[in-house]
Amino acid sequence: MNFLKSILFLYVLLVVVEQSIAQTTVYSSANKHAKRSFDSNTNKQDLIIDKVTFKNVSPTLNIKTDYTVNLECIASSDREIAVSFWKNNIWLGSKIERISKGFHDKKITIKLYTEPALGNDYMYKAHIRPIGTDWQKALDTDQVKNISIETNEIRSLNDDMSDINVSQEDLKINTKHKIPYIITETTIKLSPNPARDIINIHNVKGASYIYVLDQQGREVLRTTVENNLKNKTLDISTLQDGFYFVAVDNRAIIKFLKT
């Protein structure tokens, strides 16, 4: 009798152990599946990063007042791409464009405020940033150094282009000669100039943005242009005295003096 009880006890114990092992196996398998799913989702999200990279940039350029560059961009949300052209840390021009979330092959044309001279040490800079911010909030950057201006290109000036002489003292450029300051749309005007507290930008209808840049090419003010608005007034009272540039989209870059 005791022998039968022992056999029955061992049988019940064996059944309990088998059920426990089965539950543990199912739980472990579920955990592994969940972990794989979590890892897969995490890696998928990690692939969507903000990135900007120059693509196939020519090391030599002709003398022009605008240059077009190709960029590969990845945006995790709606972003701004800012591209600029420099000579020995002197800003010569820039362009800002918006991109949507995703992968983009982007062409951006930079209009310069002055025609570059023959020489070396030119460079492109680019960064991607949240909309409405500046270079200090850059999420990723890229640059191409050692760009050379080696050849001149025969070209004619359109009737709507004019030259203004800007002295070396104004732009802090180490040269004994005056440089031509090109305005690409003479219909856009500033008043008053010099200005103290406000400055009016005339004939901006059709533009989207107006930027104010310092002499290093850094954005210090920005405003949008309402639909069908012909003239725009900017409050510049918070700016320090000195020379600045007003950039109207990609149409004009005009210099003014804040007093």
C-alpha cells in the first residue's frame, strides 16, 4: 500500500514539474520575441537621424556671383538646411531652404554678396537644424575646404544689376582695393540707410523670408513676408551699431548701417 502511494506521489510530482518547465519555456520564448521586436523597432527609429553631406563638390570654380551645390540630407522631422560660402573665415553668401522628413538629394544655389577673387582657401559649409533656429542649434554639419577660384568666366551684367563700392574697413577684408558689392535686384530698396530703430524693405512682394546677417554671415534677425505684402518694416533697435546685410530670399543681399 505504501509502495502504491509512493508511486502515485512521484507521478503527480512529475506532472507538476513538466507543467512548470513548459510554462517557463513559453515565457522565455515570449520574452525573446518581445526583445527582438523591441530591438527591431529601436534600430528602425535609430536609422532616422538628421544628417547633411556635400556630394560631388568641384574643387575648382569660375568667378561668379552664385554657386550651386548638391547635398544628401536625412531629416527626422521638417528641418532647415543652411549652406554658406566662405573665404578665410569671411562670409560671402548663404541660402536657407526647408526640407520635409525623410531622405533628400537637394540642390541649393548660394548667391554671393560680392564676386570672389582668384585664389584658394574658399570653402562651403552646411548644417541641418530645427525650423526657426540658427547655426547654434545645428543637428549635423559638413564642410568642404580648399576650393579654388582659378578661371574667369566671360559674362555680361544684366540691366538690373549694379555695383556699389564697399571699402575694406566696412567689411574687414585685408585688401587695399575696393570690392564690388553686387545687388541682384535693384527693385528692392532699404530706407532709411543708415537706420537707428527701424528699417523699411521695399518691393518684397512674392518673397517668403527676410534675414538680417552680421558681417560674419550669422543670422541675427528673421521675419516672414505676408502674402501680397509690398513693403516690410523691421525693428532693429536691439542690434549693436555697425554694418549688416538684409537678405530677401534668394533675390537680393543689401548692406545697411545701424547707428
